[in-house]
Amino acid sequence: MTTIDEGQNVREAIEIVNASKIGAVPVVDGEGRLTGVVTEGDLLRRVASSWARRAVPHTRDREDALADYVKARSWRVKDVMSTPVISAAPTATASQLAELLQARGIKHLPVVENGRLAGMISRRDLMRALLDVPR
């Protein structure tokens, strides 16, 4: 399974997504623990935000605005990845996985067992599984 280290460059994440034709890459720390997911959406938001020229507002939301600024301009995967990670157990049923994807509005779901990444499930994987169900 393809993963990326949280300290790697965003360009490397883009290359992985493009080369493997997957929409999300699990992000791991130096010890191999899942710390986030970098998605096509994260990468596209970064591009769109970096092209916009907006000043950081001087409001009570300044902390959020600064976090958005870093997310839009940083070249570290750690700064642009989605967190916290929403994950599933390997024992989850297809129905439970589909419900979780729908409820959270996400397209990719890491499967974690004993704190370690065991796999990734996508909406497309579940759609393929539907084709295998007898009529």
C-alpha cells in the first residue's frame, strides 16, 4: 500500500496521487503510525488558496486564518493533510463503511488495526463490491 511520510514535500504527494490514480494517500509518521490523509481535495485547495491574494484578517478568527494560510502555502505534507483521521476497523461491514463515508462526507477511509494502517477503502471500492452482489 502506498503511504507518504508527514515530512515529505507536497510535490511528492501530488506525484503519488497522479501516478497511482488514487484520490487519497495515507500519511504516516517516522514510526509508521497513521497521522493523516492527504487527498486530491487537500491538494486542490492548496493550489486554489495559494493563487488567491488575501491578507490574514485581524479578527478573533485570526488563528484559524493563520492555519489556513499555512495550509495553503506550505510545502510539507504535514501542513496540508486532513486531520483528525476518520478510520474504520477491519471488522467493519460494507454497510457500516458506506454509512461512515456518507455521514462524514469523505471519499476514502483508512482501515486501522492495532494502531497501524491495514488498508484503504474508497467509495469506488464499495461500488465495485455492489456489482459482485448476486441479484
